[in-house]
Amino acid sequence: EAGVVQSPRYKIIEKKQPVAFWCNPISGHNTLYWYLQNLGQGPELLIRYENEEAVDDSQLPKDRFSAERLKGVDSTLKIQPAELGDSAVYLCASSLVRTGEQFFGPGTRLTVL
Amino acid sequence: ELKVEQNPLFLSMQEGKNYTIYCNYSTTSDRLYWYRQDPGKSLESLFVLLSNGAVKQEGRLMASLDTKARLSTLHITAAVHDLSATYFCAVDSKGGSEKLVFGKGTKLTVNP
């Protein structure tokens, strides 16, 4: 069974530029999560989707971050414009509704110069 | 607000030795997860603990959960170099498939 797929794996951009990350969850997983992981820290939830609906986006900085999950499968996370402090690893995870166990993708390491 | 604390944050140990990593959390929960992360890699699920008194073992690692004390432990037995990684505990802030709050992680280095 394929795991959570993310792309790109690495991205280097200059500040004020836009950037987008893509995630394909495990087949059949209705719940999708985007996390931010700073160096030396644990992941922090940005947004959680149940199918197409964003059910928890309270930690998403909505002035510059946006996300979508069209058709309840793939998801994209966008930052516009990027700031220096956005440099981090962006992780996508998915889970079956109700079981709770989350499976993580390899992440996208973003560097903002 | 749920807070999760791990200690120690850094652990250097010799091969063959035993040690325990502790995970404390601040509010009631009945789901706790342990993950492993290798440098530059994603998180790998190790254990899912779903009830008070739950104990799970895989190889040289054993995890337990005491919901009354709000404490989970990850015990390492006879450490080997391959166990070197960062270990995170994560607590479900509500029941099932909802918000996970992670600790800061314990970076384990096992020396020959």
C-alpha cells in the first residue's frame, strides 16, 4: 500500500514569493492534516480536513496561508507571500476517520531566503 | 490547552544499556502515540496506546500509558546503534482522529 505522497521534497524561494505544496493521502483515508515542523520541535497542526471540509483551521495564519482539498482526496497548501520565518518542514498526514492513527508523508522542506 | 512535555530532550547512551523516556501531558486523554523520526525523514508510527494500563512492545522498545498520572513511558532495553533517532510522543486532545499535540521530542544517540 502506498503511503502519503508529498511534493516537492525541497523548495528554496526568496521572501515575498508564493509557494505551494501538494499532498496525496493514503487511499481511503478521509482525514487529512497539514503540520508545520520547525527545527528541533514537534509537528504543529495547521489544518485538518474531513473529506473536503476544513474542520479545524484555527492554527492556520490566514493572512498568508491557504489550503484546499478538492474532491476530498489531494490537497494543496499555499503561502503567499512567504516570509523568512516560514522556513520549516511542512508535513502532510492522513488517517481513517475514527481510528486516530495518523500516517505521515516525507514532508517538504521549505527554505525562504 | 493541552500541553505535552517530554524528558529528557537529549539522551546519549551506550550500547547495551537501558533507559526510559518520559511523556507527561496536562489534560485528560485516552489516546497517546509514539513516533520515531530519523534525520531528514518523516515520522514513523511506533505505538498507539488507547487505554489506561496499556503496554506495547516491539523489539527493544516498550511503551506504557498511565492515564491517571497522565504519563507515558518509552523504555529502551539493551540499546543498539540503530535506535538512534528522535522520538516523539503525541497526545490526542479529544477522542479519535482529532488534534494531536506533540512533545518536543527526545533525541537519542546510542554510542558503540
